[in-house]
Amino acid sequence: MVTFTLNGRQVEAEEGSTILEVAETYNVKIPTLCNHKALEPAGLCRLCTVEVYDGRRTRFVTSCNYPVWGGMEVKTDSEDVIRHRKMIVELLLARCPNNEFVKGLAAEFGIEATRFKLEEDDCVLCGLCVRMCAERMGVSAISMTGRGTDIRVETPFQIKSDACQVCGACESVCPTGRIDVREIAKYEPRPLLSDWEVGLQERGAAYMPFPQAVPLAAVIDGEACAHVRTGNCGVCREFCEAGAIDLDMKEEIIEVEVGSIILATGYDLMDPSPMKQYGYGVYPNVFTSLEFERLSNATGPTGGVILIRDENGELTVPPKSVAILHCIGSRDVNHHEYCSRVCCMYALKYGHLIKEKVGHETKVYNFYIDLRCFGKGYEEFYRRLQEEGITFIRGKAAEITDQAITPEEEGKLVVIGEDTLLGKRLRVPVDAVILCMAMEARSDALDVGRIFGVSQGADGFFLEEHPKLGPLNTATDGVFIAGACQGPKDIPDAVSQASGAAAKSLALATLGKVLVPSTISWIDPNICAGCQTCIGLCPYTAIEFDARRGVSVVNEALCKGCGSCAGFCPSGAAQVRHFNQKQIFAELDGVMDAISAVGI
Amino acid sequence: MEDYEPTIIAFTCNWCTYTAADLAGTSRLSYPPNVRLIRVMCTGMVDPKYVIKALLEGADAVLISGCHIGDCHYMNGNLKARRRVKLLKELLPRFGFDEQRVKLTWIGASDGIQFAETITEMVPKLKALGPNEVRNQMVL
Amino acid sequence: MAKIAKIEVKEQNPLNSLQGFFKTLLEQGEISAILVPQHLPMKDVVMPTLVTDPEKLNGTDPLAPVFPMNAAKLVSRLTGKPLGGSVAVVLRPCEIRAFIELVKLKQGRMEEVILVGIDCLGAYSNVDYPRFVGDDGTQATLRFCQNALAGKSTAVEDFDLSPACKACEYPIAENADVLIGLVGVDINQQMLVKANTPEGEALLEKLKLPEAKEPDGRKKAIDSLVAQRVAYRDKMFAETTEATSSIEKLTSYLANCVNCFNCRVACPVCYCKECVFVTDVFDHEPTQYLRWAKRKGIIKMPTDTVFFHITRLAHMSTACIGCGQCSNACPNNIPVMELFRTVSSHTQKAFDYEPGRSVEDEPPLSIFREGEFLELTGGKE
């Protein structure tokens, strides 16, 4: 440890640390442009200059790379220092007179105008981008070229670099916004879109999954993370004070022994792109229901302000009129015949939110087939919305177009449909359209079902054991289903089902033992000839051979009662309880007796 | 034989075809009333004896129907059933039982319509075939 | 290349030489016992005997044209569990094939057994054999062998060899460990001894028999014998198919079946300890008989006769090796073998299965595969 004076105060610091680092720990602010936690100090911008007195004379040093030593006296805000810094900033202002960042910096130092010759640049030559690319990314796609007044940041030969990995680290550290990775990279950068915001917002490779995530901890997208991909970077580690980032984590398979499993894998929202008539993906202001949900959400990309896209595609404009199209993909023989059940109610909610947030004068049109407001308080909500002045048009919208045929349709999206109650065709010009997309089974439902022995119904959703008597159970004992993986349902229904599934699953777990089904196989040891064919046929390896008695024996805990053994056993030694041969024959005799009595 | 109504005994697996038949019922699908279901847990437990006995008792056809291959609730019971049906199809026609009198189908739990269609298709074919000869024999 | 040796025949009595061979086998073959048919001293019948004393082989007559039971069942009893020593079993080809089927069904083991097969010239039924043999004993056997090998008629008075034997296309036990060859061989001079397996070769090594070559005429003689039998078989298939082609015909074919189940007891591949037809599954309620009768106004008693035979066909026709013991055992002269062999020819072909060929072949109903028999469900999985 060394002791020295910092602005007249005795401070202690680790040997080898720099003045800038020590100042930071003592909350003494030293301005800097070119310093970055993740990079070696370079002393390039010289804005961090401080005054060091060694007992004999005073020197001006760059604090970012000047190591501390015992007995030194450091002044970070002496008049000389400030004058020195002002000069640097004034020179920067002359270099970048129009750059907002530099102007702000100048304002901080009280500089209004520069005395020097004005240039037109945006680069302050801090070198952060070049150092980041070289030191952390190991690429060096850009470097400082030229000398003296000609020094600048460039790619070799000033051609677009194919060494550049388009990570954008240069852009992210550039204080002035001068660096644009598009000018550097040969390849087009691809934005990382937030899944949570249904692509309405970009995110980094390290990000918070969503605001209510439990645990509320950041995750790293291994497919995008430069460290995971190349072994370089790791900048995030320098910033995480908790030291919580382990970039060398390996994928591991964790085996957990459990007594029961609940499948709550949810649903997919149907992709509207193939339904060309609704112009999703063509007209920027056609949104899916989930996109609109994010737009109206307080934690969403617009902070809960309902905005639609301007001509640049940015979410900036409050809509004056919105059409909500119900049953897109649901109740449609061409797509899904079932009703998605939740759309009517969220469509009503959207109408309400638009009226409340954008303003009562905003027009909201609902194009519906039937309004199915079946839940508790739902019908009342519908009635309230009618009173709020929302327009309900009974008739599924046929098409959305931007081809105006009247002046008021100019620049609008026109919903073409029919009011079947009036028997009139309609063209409704609106600013934005919300498509209430069908809920459909997840695309991986088949694979997941195979793993857990759960089959899918015709609609693709997981099949419950029985629609009335076993709505939470599946064909596999101990595997339960909850939520939209079983079929479209709203939150109250999903919560009830999930609570039920949790209770069923706990009931199994706390019991501590498994009740085996009564319908399992049994092999009569007096009849079994010990041919062991059943052992080879059993899919559950539930049959063992008892060599002493020379007979095959069913392990009742493993047997599921499929009867593969019974279907083969020629002597009838292996039989399934409750489906034994005597019972089947009795059933058959009964059927045939009855048929012979009545003729059919 | 105009008023002849064939009798079909169907051994249906609990998980697929029996459920499909249930679905056909709850979906109010109509199909000929000539079928009697005997529920089994899996087609893999259908002993060839059951089929032989049904035909010897005068059934005009026996339908064995279970889950599609790959969907068997017990993994592969239907594969075993298929071999046994193959055997019966070799055996029974030797004694004049028309090949159509034993039928194997895979009808999934959601295929209520297919179940109804299967029965609807079978009945006229069986009518054309005429009654099972066993009905006139004093034999079992 | 199979190792071939010969048994030299003295005094034109192949039986004596065969007895000598068995004696050597028991003395030098390092085996505990030999299972071989002998004329029983108390009555002139031929029965399998288990012999450990070389001096007790004097009545040995594996060439006698009779086999009162399929000895595969006996070998199964000997080898079902560890025996503590190996046993040589002298069997007909059909018995060996039946035993192989039983081994697949874990009713016997190959480990402690040396299969000695003898070219089979056929046998008379249990009823006809006493009429054939009279009190001639081994002399009748020799006479029969000479006749049969010379291609002369084996018919005596109003009877001939059993139809099963006449229709048997497997006269040569090619899958025995040691094969004793008669067909195409001058048995007044020698008999062939051929080792088909390493076990058989090891045994032959110990016996130090003179080496020999397969006579040129043997293959031709075998082909001609098989051709003759195949012709008989195919005729039998055609006749039986016709006689059972409808349920009415099958009913009359089996009309005098009394459900004695002798056929299934005699059947070597019916391996069940207890036939399902004698278990309580078929212990019908008395009222059920009445209901059955009421359906048609009349029902043949005992019931379940046709049902029994079709079920037995379902159970074991793929394994039927055609020994004909079922017919032999039938008290009412139902041509059971003819029916079973005819149907078996179809079921075995359906699964491309040849019973008794090798223990490596898996019985058709003990396995299953994806993608097979798609025609049953309209060509789709």
C-alpha cells in the first residue's frame, strides 16, 4: 500500500494502481475521453491530466496511466489543470464544431466558442474503437493511420473490411457517434431483436430476459456473444462489480429425479405473414395482437405509450384510428377450426386502452364474427366498451389495402369488410390494424410429446387423458399438463389448470409411493412354460425369468399393462388383469348372444 | 339376403381407436350400427384366439384398430399386433373366411371421422360378401 | 469342409455295425449317455432309451421304421436345465428340427447335447408298425432299409409309410452335429459319418473312424428322394386345401374330433405346459352352452373343436416341422398332419420362416419390426 495526498487529502492505494483509479475510489471525478475500464490506459486524449508535486517541482501527467507512489501530492482540479483541460476541449471543439457530444463537453467546461480554425470532423481521436477492436476483439479491423494533423481511424486501404466480425464493439465505445460499423464491415450488421418485445426492440448479446424475470438476472445470448463465439471480448466482466459473469460456463445436462412432471410449454402465436390479404410485413402499421400488447405495455418498447410507425419505421406517431380484426386464423376452415378463446377479451381491452391512452377521440373498429365474452365479468366489460364509443362491426375483415379510392383514405390503411348486420360492404380507413392471431400448438409439440409420452390432438395441442375426467392428466402417469399447451385458454383458466396440475403433482410427490394401475399383467406360474418370449416382447423390461421355478414373472412396479405378453402367450399363462381371456370371451359371448337375439 | 346386416366385432385400443369411436359419438357422427366394440388396452394384447373365436361365433368381420405406428401408448404394441394379424390373414382364408373379414387399421384418438368412415366403408363390402358361413354350421 | 468318415459294415448287417458305432461313441466319445431307440426286450416295440452302459446297446435300432413319439420332447427334458455331462441323442431329422424349435423357445439347450442324425427313410404309424414287424425285430428293419434304399415299394398289405414321412422333404439331418448317411450309400459295405459342426468334428476325432469320401451317387439319390416326397407333399397340399377350403368342409374334416388334445400332446413344438384349452378360460358356464345352442338351434358337442384346431394352427403352424405325430396320436384318424402341414406351408412362407433350420432364426411372433406388412393397413405405416 502507498499513501499520498489527493487534493490535499491523505489517501491509500494499492501499489501499481493509477491516479485515475484511486481518484475514482475516493469519488474524485477526473474527466476522460479515452479511458475505458476494459482497455489498457493510453493517455491519448490528455483530458485526465492532473498536477503531481513530488516535493521539488510540479508536473502535469495523464492520470489514467500514471502509477501512484508514496508521498506524492496530486491535484485534480487546480487552476492549471483546468486551464490545461479547457485548452484540450477548445481544440476538440475546433475539430468537431458540430458534434453534439463535443459541444456538450465544451459546455461542461464553460466554453462557448473556439479560437481556432474550425474543421468538420466527428472524431476526437480517443482511439477507443481501435483499441477495443485490437485489444478485446483481437481483430484490428480498424487502426489509426496517418500522422500529425492527418491522423484518422480507418480500415486498411480504406476498403470495407472482411476481417471485421460486425460485433459493433467499436460503435458501442465511440463517444461521439462517429463510428458506424456499416462503414467498416464488409457484411451487413444484423440487429439482435428482443424476443420478449416480439422484435419491436433490439437488445444486446447480454440482456435482461424480461422485466419480471425470476431470478431477475441478465443472460448472455451464446449465439451472439463475441466471447462465446471467438473467445475474445469479455468486456462485460470488467463492468460487473459483483463478478457474476462466467463466460466460460459450459453447457451441461443436469439429471433431476422427480416424482412428477408438469408440461406448461405454452403456445405459438400464428404467423400472419402467409395470409397475404392482411398485408402483415408489407404495411408497417399492421400489428399482431402480441406486438400491440407490447406497444401498450408500460415496460414495452414505447414505455406504454401507444405509438405507431412513422415513415421511417420508428414508433413515434399516436394513431387516430385503429381497426382490430378478430379471428385471424381461428374459426377458419383454411387454418384452425377452433376458437382461440382469448382474442375477444384482449381485443376489447385494446380498444379500452387505446381510448384511455391515446385519447377518446381515437376511433376503434372491431371486426368480429361473434363476440364471445363468456367469463366472469366479461359481458359487463363488453357492454362498458360499447358505451365507451368503440365501434363493433359484425363481419370478418376480408382485406387490408393502402390503395385509396377517396381522399380520406389517402395515406391510410383501408380495411375492406362487410357489416353482416347491415348487409353492407365497408371500407374503413385507419392508421393501424391489429390482427388477433390464432393461438396454435407449439412447433415442437410433437417432439416434446414424444419425450413425455403425451400425444397431440387433431388441433396439435397436447391431449389430456380425458376431456372431462382427466383434464390435467396425460396418457403417461405422473405427467400433467397446464396452460395453453393443452389448448387455447386465458390467464384465469391457465392459472386454475396449473394450480390443479400442481396439486395433482404434489399429491403424487408427498404420497411417497406410487399406486400401480390394477390393469397390469400377471403370469400364472402353474401354466407358464418358461419360453421367455414375453420377456423379449415386453416394452418395459417388466418381465424377469425365475430360473429356479422356470417361469417368467411380471414386475408389477414396471408393468404398464399393455398386454404384449398376453397377446402372444399361447398357454394363456400371461394375462392382463381386467382384460383376461375369460373376460374378453365373456364379453364376446355377451355381444354375440345379444346380436343373435335381436338380429343386429 | 337383402335384410342381412353384418356384425363387426372391433377390438379397439383404449388410447386411440376407442377414443376415436368416443369422439365419433360425441361429435354426433353417424355411421352404421353394425359394429360392437371390445375395448382392449392395446392392440398388442389382442390374442389371435379372440379373432378366431369372434369369427367362429358368427361375427362377419373383426376389426382390430389401434394407434398409428409410432404413436402406440405402449411404444410398439401395434407392431406386435400387426404380425399377429398377418398370421391370421394367412390362416383364416384357408378355411374360406374372406380376407376382408379380418381388418387392421390405425385410427388415432382424434380421428373420429376416420373411425366412422372405416365402419361406413366396411358395411357395404360385408353385405356384398354375404354372411359368415359359420352362422349355418353347428360348430364352434 | 465337413469332415467325413465311415462305419464299415460287416456281414451285411448295418444294424450291428451301427450298434458297434454307438458303443464306441459311449466308450470313447467322452459322453455321459446316449439316447437311442431300442427294441424293448419285454415287447417288440421300439422306444427311445437312455443308455450309459455300453453293454446295454444290443437292442439299438434307430433304423426301425417307427418312432412312437417325437423324441425332441425327451431331449428337451434332458437339456432343459444343466445335465452335468453331455449326452448324444440319436434322432430323425424331424426330431432334430423340432428340438431346434424347442431350443428357441427355451425348452432345451444345445450346450450339453450332441445331435446325431440318421438319414430318414420314413416310418410306419404306431398302429401299422406292429403289423409290419411281426416278430421279426431287427430283421424287419434291415429288410425295410434295403427296400427303401433300393427305391422299392415300402407298402405292405393295405398300408404304407405314414403320410407325414412320405411328404417329408427333409430326409437328411444336415443340421445335426454328426450325420449318419444311408441314402446313396451301399449300407451293406459302409455307412457315412459326417461332422457338420465343430462339436461333431471334435467327437469324430475321438472315435478314430476311417476317413471316407461322399459317394458320387449320394447327392443324386437324395435329390431323387426329396423330389419324390415333394411331389407327394404337393399332391397332399392340393387335396387338403380342397378338403378344408370352407368352414363347412373344415367342420366335416374335423367332425370326429373329441377334444382329447392327443395331437397337441404328441406335437413336439406344442411346448405349453398346459394347453390353454384345458385351462379355466375354456371352463364355460353351463348356461353358455345353452345360449350357444339357442343361437342356431343345435351345436355340436364337445364345443371348441374347430376353434381348438385353428388356434393351435395360429400358435404353432409357423413352427410345425411336419413329423406327423399328431395324426399318429389321433384316436379317430383325423388327418391332422395333412391339415397342419398344408396351412403351415402358407404361414411359414408369410414370415419367410423355415422351422428347425437354425437356432439363430427367431420365431415369427417373438419379434416385430417397423415398416413391415404395410399391405395390411393400405400400404401405410
